[in-house]
Amino acid sequence: MSIRKIYETTFIINAALEDPDIEAIITRVTNYIENLGADIIQVNKWGRRRLAYPINKKYNGYYVHFIYEASPSIIPIFERFLVLEDTILRHLTLALPKKLREYRLKAIAEGKATEIAPQETTATAESEPKVEAKAPVTQTEPAEAAVSSNQDNSEN
């Protein structure tokens, strides 16, 4: 029996597809990894976002994040599936270290989301009180001291 580890896979789907097509791709990926013997812990659909740089002349992508438990032997097979799927632009799979694994499982069990919604961050930024800029503090003493020291040097 092989040791099972917890993995995270994030992949980007071509955002030019319609929503039912994107859902069909997510379902196909979910079914494929379950058929390989993995247990899916959580599926996060991050939605459409602008890419940092163009991938295959595409500027937008639909991000999906899987957290699952699987044996290490199925990961190369699953990644090969993601590479051959032409609607998936990029993917990244990480094996979680033990401490992070415990933290993630605890957070999932408590029902806390591991992501911050963009709407929440803009709402809190708007609700924060604005701090008015203070008038700049001028330092006249060092300048006067420098002038007086120059005068002392000229007298000598």
C-alpha cells in the first residue's frame, strides 16, 4: 500500500469558453482524478481573471483550485491528462508539507475559506478612515547651526 499525500492543483481554463463548457471541463477533470483513486477534499472555482502575461495568445483565464488526497504514483498520470487537455492553458501541482497539510485540513474542517474575495478587500479599503497628511516639519536649527559654525571657521 502506498502512502497517500495531500496535493493542491491549480489550473487555468481558456476563459473564452462559455460557462457550461467550463463546468463540463471541471467535471471531466474531477471524474478523471477520482477514477485514478484520489479523494477530492475541496474544489475552489476562482473564476475569470486576467493573466499576468499572455498564454497561447489568451489574456484571460478561468482559475480552478483542487485540494485532494492521492498516492504519489498517480500524479504524473494526472498531470499528463492536464497537458493533453487543450482547453487547459497551465497547471501547477504541489505536494503540501506536513505542517501546512495539518493547517489546511483544520481550516477546511472549520469551514473557513483559504481565499479572500476581491469584493471584501475593496469594501474594507473604502470603509477605512482616511488619514490627513500632516504639514511637513521644517528643521531650522541644524541649518542655523551650520551657518554659525561656518562663521566661526571664517573668523579663525
